[in-house]
Amino acid sequence: SAFRADRIITDSRHSRDEIVQAYGIAADRITVVPLGVAGRWRADTTIAREPLVLHVGDVHTRRNLGIVLDAVLALRAAGGALAALRLVLIGRDLGAVAALQAQARAAGAPEALEHHAGIDDEALLRWYRRAAVFAYPSRYEGFGLPLLEAMACGTPVVASRATCIPEVAGEAAQLVSPDDLQAWCTALRAVVADPAAAARWSAAGLARAAGFSWVAAARATADVWRETARRG
């Protein structure tokens, strides 16, 4: 399909570069059209943030969630205001939840991990609004839409410096190495324990998410179709 197509549309520069590398297709045949953020994802300052770290997306090994759980367990062990911190996973279990649960049990804190699958958008919106921080430690993504959904809800974001994630998050998230436990601890503590820092990252995320819309994505896609049709 890629070889036969007159034009290819993908949602990030990272994905475009991988298509070029994998198939030897010229970059000028590929148009990057970023995804958008639906209007339902919006902040509500009347909802209090809770000491929870949220991750949204299918739960599998490439999402690298063990590092965030290790950070949550370390922060809990430090006591004080972070003693009640927990990691909440929203998404289908693709074979990784059992190992994460075992990791929490081995640390003597099974309550530090919570998993929910199959929830609707209204419930997901409430989780975004309640979370003190959104964590995205993935080793590989093609775009990473939950990053923008969290930002649109005013949730501070900590994410891995990998593949397309810096491209999508820009300067609006704390970006750390996927495997640097100390960096994850420091970044999560910075927003969970410091309201001023949380407010700064929340504002940065809101501004970043405002630059991505489905209307813009639709218009850019239509432009590619029109250009392709004119060329015959």
C-alpha cells in the first residue's frame, strides 16, 4: 500500500522518518498531520487533585510501566505527604498487569497499584481531572494521544524522552530517560509535592494542547486529498 500510494499521511515526524527508513519512500511523498484533542477533554478547577499518578493506554511491556511503579513505591516509602501515592492504570491488559501487581506485592504495597479497563469517556475524564500527574514512560509511540488529553485536562505530565514523545509534548512536559529511576522520582515529586510547580506545568500543558485540534487535522487531510486529486 505504501509503495502504491500517491501520498501518505501520518501523524508525527517520527512516524514519517520510520516510514522513510523502512520502505525507502521519499519524505516528500509523506505529509505529517498531527492528531487533535476532542473538546470533552477540558480542565475543571473545582475538582481537587489527589495523590495519584495516572497512565492511560493499553498495558503492555513497551509502555515500561514498571519504572513508574518503582518510583511510586520509592516515594511512598519516603513517607510524609507522598505515603498515600498510588499508580492508576486505565486501559486493556495486554499481558503486563500481573507482573506489575506482583511488583507492588513484593514491595509490601499492593494498594499502590490500581487497574481499570473498559471505562467510558466520562469516567476517564474524571480520572484525568483527579490525577496529580500523568505519567507516560513508554519506550515507543507513534503519537501518544493520551499526553494531549491529559494536558487538555490541566494534568501535569511526566514522560519519557523517546521516539515521538518529545515532538508531541514539546516544552509542556517534564521529559526524562525511560530507565532513570531517580529522574522519575524527582520529576513526579516535583509536581505532586509542590503546588506551584504543578500549576506551572498545568498551564504549560493547557497551552500546548490548545494547539492540536481535530478541525485542523481534518483541514490538513482534506488539503492532501485535494492536492493529490489535482495531480491526477
